[in-house]
Amino acid sequence: MREIIFDTETTGIDPKQGHRMVEIGCVELIDRMPTGETFHAYYNPERDMPAEAEAIHGLSAQFLADKPRFADAVDEFLDFVRDDMLVAHNAGFDFAFLNAELELCTREPICLSRKIDTLEMARRKNPGGKHSLDALCSRYGVDRSHRVFHGALLDAELLAQVYIELTGGRQIAMGLIGELGEGDTAPAEPELAAMLPSGDRPRRPARPHSASEQELAAHAAFLDRMTRPIWHR
């Protein structure tokens, strides 16, 4: 199963008001695992860059001036995404801009049946919580410390990790991959219970967890060096 995680940066919030897409970043997943294949491009929007938009993504009109127009590079993007599912956070926004750009260059729009929205997934999975990409990174322990500006490829890479967590993919891949046969793919989340170890499968003996006498002696010596420990009060 091939899926494309993607994100866009734009000059504003509404393509119907003449705003344009200026950057797109895509990350390929196969069976919910990153393959390392990515697509990234900047586009000349052929218009000014509002200050409030530049403050978010850091892309100036001067930087984008020598970049290709989307219409001149559209085939590279379409060749990468092919006919696979497209995953985005608040996907309606990204699809609106992407299809507006495709319409401007007289290409067929991408069918909304290919859309997977991680914002909707997060709202169903964690109702009442915060659902921004930053909030989901914090919830699932995804490191975003290197993120200064919003960048399409960086945000797509972060979203890929969040999407794997939302779908249970990381636990499946790292914890249950040994249960899969050759040619099998990772199961969907509802199938996890059926794959848990049963009584007729061999079990590893428990590892010893008690401290050795040497470790206990070292610990006691360490405690003796402490001044007025709270447990002696």
C-alpha cells in the first residue's frame, strides 16, 4: 500500500482570492513505513508575498522569483504522486490549493476520494484535545526542535510520523513484524488483538530483574554518602 504524505505553503488562505501555492513537500510511505523517497519543489506564484504569509514560512517573493511556475513543473509532481492516496493535515486546505493550481494549467483535479485528513483522524481519536500538527507532535513524542519556519517537506516528514502513530503503524512495524509471513503487509489496527501471543506459542523465559549482591552493596554505599536523606527523617 503506497501513500503520499504532503504539505503545501501558500501566499494566503484562499485560492479563490487569487492566492497561490509556493511550495510542496511529499513523503512516500509503503505499508505505513517511510521509504526515504521524497518530492520537494518551490514555485513562482507570479504575485506578491503578503508579510503575514512570509512570517509563517519564510519564503519571500525575491526568493521565489527564479523558481519555476507550477504549470511548468506539474508533470514532476504528478509522476511522483501517481494515483495513490494523499494524506495531509487539514487536507481540505491543501487539496483546494493543489486543485486550483491544476485547474490553472488545465489539468484534471485530484479526486477527493484520494484524500486522507489527519486532522479529522486526530479529532476522532482524541476528542476535546488540541489537534494542530505541533500539538500532535508533542502528544506522540515526535521531535520538532529543528523546525523554525513552516516548511512543506519538513512538515510532511513530521506529519508522516504523526500519521504512523495515529494508525498504529509504528507499533505494528516494530513490535509485531516477526508475526508476519513472507509477502504479508502490516495489519490494520483492529487486527492487532488477533496477533497477540497465544498460549500455544513459545514464550521466552523471564529475565532476572533482581539486583545482585554487588549492586546492592554499591547502592548502600551510595546512600551512606547522602546527608540527611528524606527516608531517615
